[in-house]
Amino acid sequence: MTFPKLLFFLTLPLYVVDQVTKFWTIRTFPPPWVEPDAHIKVVENFFYLGRVHNQGVAFGFGNGTAWAPVVFLIVPLIALTLIRLFWKKGAFDHPLSKIAVALLLCGIFGNLTDRLVQGFLLEDFKDVGLWERFSQGYVVDFISIKLPLYDKIVPSSHGWWPSFNVADSCICVSAVMLFIGGIREEKRIKQQEKAAADAKIG
């Protein structure tokens, strides 16, 4: 499948799912400062849905800081630039890598949309200035899963993995696929070089 088709049949649908689930979340649950423990128990003591505002990145790093909304708005833009540069250099020639990039773009655009939009939709900040509303930008996380033994690694978590969303899932799957694709591509190149060397000897 060509990359434009991957964008249309994979990136775009997942982006729509990501945004629909996030807007469902903010319309279903009140802001965390109103009801911090509001959630839906999908599977008791294992899988919950709730509303989490994340202004930082993975594991909430930078969450609640004054610099996070600006810094983590710039990071996705840098990532998009690097993807374009590596793509031009042929770094994503393996089919797995192309699918991974399509997933990564969904993750980047999904969370970037949140940072640009969600702060302006908060009713509690509708009367403040433009910059203040922008500084309230956050990523909507809503999936919470309890993992066996995770509380042994991070006792304060009580076993609950940091909340995430569809875009985050796409980024994680993309990272694994890029790793596997990179290994396979390197193996393919080495096989080609060996075959060329053998042909020269023969």
C-alpha cells in the first residue's frame, strides 16, 4: 500500500477515533478539579474510563508546569520536521516502517490538536486572556488500566498504568514497529551487500 493510501485508510480514521473519544470524554466527565474521581468502571479493578488533563508528555512529565504548554507544542512540530527529513533520506523504506510512520502521524496530530484546542474550550477560563487560555492547553487522557506487578515498580501507582488515549497507543505501537522495521531493513541491506560480495568473488 502506498503511503498516501496509508494516510487515508489508517492515519485519518484513527485520528477521527482519537478526537471523537476525547470529545466524548470531556462531555461525559467534569474537569478533574471539579470531580477528581469521576470515572466509569468498564472492568472492576482493571479497566476504567475517566478524564485526565495532561499538559506534559508520557507519564505526566512536566504536567502542571508553566513551560509545558509551550515546550510540548514545539516538540511535535520538531518531530514532524524530522519525519519529513528522514523520509526524504529513505529511512522508512520497509513496509513496517511506513505503517509505523502513518501511526506516528496520527499520534502526533491527535495530541497536537488537543494542545491547540482544548484549553480554549474550558468554561472555567472563558473570560481570561488569549495567552492564559492557550496556556491551559492539555492532552485528554481517559484510559486507565491496572497492570500486574506494576505497583512493585512504581509503588505510588497502586498498579495503575498512567492514563493514556488512542493517539498515545498509536505512538507506542509505532515505536515498536519502527524498531522491528529498522532491524529488518538492516538485515536486508546486509544480505544485499553479502550477495553483491559473493557475486564479485564468483
